[in-house]
Amino acid sequence: MRQLIRTLIKIFKIICALYLTIFSIGFFFPTHIRENAISVYDSLSTAENVPIDIWASLIITLSLILLFGIKTLQRLFLAKGNIKKFWNEI
């Protein structure tokens, strides 16, 4: 059971790293992704009654993506292509 939970956490960290990578690459290439992110932020910030639950969930999600994504990408680059070493370090 403990091994299953560790594997799921590792998969979650890899998904966060992939999301962070795709999101950061999206800022360099297509402009419609940037415009969509700005329009979502504008619509949430100008809405009259946005519940605190939405803001809290957005902040928690973004902080988890940044925390796990940056650490996982750093470990991926330090592993230098050794996937077994990378999987054990996560």
C-alpha cells in the first residue's frame, strides 16, 4: 500500500512538471495561450462575487504545480538521462 502511494505521488509530481513545462513553453510560442490566461485572470478579478473557495483552490493548485514542478524538473536535469536514477530521486 505504501509503495502504491509513493508511486502515485511520483506520477503526480511528473504531471506537475509536465504542466509547468508546457505552460512555460506556451508563453514563448503561441500568443493565444497568453491571451486566454490573461482573459481568465481579468474575468475572475473583475467579477463581483467570486467565492473565496475559487481563489483558494487556484492559489493552492498553482503553488503545488510550481513547487512540485520546479523540483521535479531540477531532478530530471540532474539525472542527465538516467531514468532509473530520476525515478528513485523523486
